[in-house]
Amino acid sequence: MFALIDGDDGVYVKSDADSVGFFEAAQCYPFTYRSRGREVALSYWSIPHSALDDRDELLLWARRGVEAALRASQKGRLS
């Protein structure tokens, strides 16, 4: 899985140590939810709102998510 859509907050794509800096630099934020009274953050980050109106920019962010998902998949196979 490389992305998730939250109907209220938008699109989030998979991130990892190699890509999180891109999200931070673009002032994106991680997907969070509450569980048992705690805030839980996942390794999925929002994309810039401008990407929703620009297919080339959206593709750039989607590729980052796919690349992070592939790296995670490879790590799982190596374990």
C-alpha cells in the first residue's frame, strides 16, 4: 500500500527515512488517529494541496509513496 485517502483531510502517501525529509520540507504532516486515548502517527504523510490540482506534481508525490512502499516490502523479505 502506497497511499491512503481520508475523506476529510485528503491524500497521504507512504514515507520512510529516505523520503520523510521531502514531506517535512513541504510542510506536510503525518496521518494520525486516536486509539485508547493516545495519538498514533503512521508512516503516511499528507501531500501539498497544490498537488491535488497538478497531475505532474501529484505523480511526483505518488512515486515517492510507491518507492517507500517498495523499500518497506524489500525489508520485509530480507527479514
